[in-house]
Amino acid sequence: MTDDIAAWPSSLSRHAVQVVGEAGAPPEGTARELVLAAEVPIALVFNGISHAVMMATPQDIEAFALGFALSEGILDNADDCRDIEVRAVAAAEAGLPPGVDAIEVRLEISTRAFERMKGRRRSLAGRTGCGVCGVESFAGLELGSEQLPLHDWLPRIDLPVVLRAIDAMPPRQLINADAGAVHAAGWATLCGELHEVLEDVGRHNALDKLIGTLARSKRLGEPGFVVLSSRGSHELVRKCARTGIAALATISAPTAMGVRMAELAGLRLWGLCRSPRGVLYAPGRGAG
């Protein structure tokens, strides 16, 4: 259930700026209106308990909330989520500065999932950058991962297939085309056909939106792979492995921790995927 979408903060906004240093422009610069991507506080509330506030692009909110819950291990599967309600929250009501409107997402989840969530005693303050906010000990980093199942189709995700999906992504990054500064996560088949592209100012959020979209359509676990317009950090690898996604390809390089996490999980990891080359950092289980 979602309230009136017209009341939501927009994904894009226009701002008057001074462009300085442009050829033929006066030294003081020229006035121009530019489009910027929105970054909105989104509160995730589980069974009435506030769990996290993430900064995200205000679209595909239900998919984002479900994907976050799955990729963070709050839910084991999409059926553990009974209902999702989304509402816009005015800045004054949220106690935020004028013009900083917010969104609240209320998820009703199973008792088992809720009890486990409370037992983790973890509170997150989400940011666009990386962080491990709220973790109380090294063990709280949850860097361990169960191995993914053996997939005989994994070697089919080779360089030509990966580059086909990567090259198809820019035309479908509509927000980024207008504003820049926005990441994308896409889902590709074993032939490299791109079927979904979700965007957000945060790369983690874009992946969560994709995971939620796949979960809602019962496609998590299907053969295929994720493509990301970012680096392959350990959080992104962990989110994929935790939700049964066996392969990931990124435009930028992974971190050493990202590669190690892929090795431990048996996830096939491509990085630096820019035509005509790419780097296979981890072959995944079943790749021989």
C-alpha cells in the first residue's frame, strides 16, 4: 500500500547555478539551471520498530525496502513480508530542516523474522557512502557467508556476455542521464540480455531495489547475473550471495575484501568491465 505518489519528494530537482570557467563565458560565470538527483531520508520500520534510516533516491521504494530486508538477512524470503506501506513525511513532521521531506516505509514481517531482527541489536544510520554504523564488535561485521550452490551454467557468464549487459545499461539509466551522480543495478540473462535496471544515488540502494524487484516477481534464484555501475565492495558481494545471486559484474574494480568474499561464497566476480576488456577476479562455484 502506497499513499498519494504526488506527495512524494521528486527523484530530480532543478537548481540555479553559476558555471565558471566555460569557454567564451565572462569570468564571473554564466547563470544556468541544472538538474540534480534527489537524496531523501527513508525510514524503514519493521512491525512498528524503526530499524534504519537510509539516504536514497525516492523511487521504487517498496522494492528497495524488500530488497534491503532480504539482503541484510532480516527476511529469509519474500513471503516473510506480509505487507509494505509507504507514506511521504513532511519535513516539519519528521523534525528535519525546511525542504528536507522524507519517506517512511512500514513493513509487517513474520514473528520469527522480527524476533531475529531484534536479537541482532543493530541500529543503522544509512549514508550514501560506505560504513558499518551500529556494529558493536568485529563479529558484528558478519563477513562470513555460506557457499552458494554449484551452478553448471556459471561458466557461460563469460566476457562477451558480461560486456553485452554492461554496454546495454547506460541508455536505461534515465535519472543518471539527467542528473549524473546516480548508480544503477541491472539483471541480465545468461545471454547478456538486460531485463531490469534500477537506479539510486547509493550503489547499495540500487542493488537492494533490484533484489526487491526480483523477489517480488519470484525471480531470485533464476540463472543470471547482476551488473553494477560501481566497484565491487564486500557489502555488494555479500548482498548478492545472501540472496542466492551467483554472479556479479561491475564497471569499476573490486576491493580486496570484495574478492575474498566472492571466493568464500563461490560467487563469480567480474570487474573493470569496460569494452573490450574485463577482469575475472573470482570464477565462482562450477566454473572449473
